[in-house]
Amino acid sequence: RQPSSVPKGQTLTGINFLKDGKDPVALDDSEYPDWLWDLLDEKKQKQKTTKPNNRQYHRKKNREAIKAMNFMKDKKN
């Protein structure tokens, strides 16, 4: 996994979305959960969408089927 681009202790400006909140401070890489680093890995994200028991996979396949059906309906006219 890649190390974080922000050093520990640096204020992350612009991330706060609360009206009275403060900008968060970056933590050490080891203090973040492992799944967070998987979000940056394109290969792992692609594997996630190709698993048949995954909701994203089924939604993607359904969307592709609808597009194909609509394409064929358009060709009949």
C-alpha cells in the first residue's frame, strides 16, 4: 500500500462540513482502518464489482441489460 501524501499532524483544510466544526488533523497511516487504503487501489475496486454476490455487480449488469434492450428496440423502428 502507498503511504499517505499528508504527514501526521497536518491540518486538512477544506474537509470540514460542519458549521461550527474544526478542520481535522491527519493521523499516522497505521491509525486508519485497512479498508480505507483499499479504496485507492483500482485493482481491488474492480475485483469488488466482478463478484456475483455483490450488489454493485448486479446493478451494473442490470443497467447493461437495459441499455442493450433499449438499443435493440431503437433498431426495430
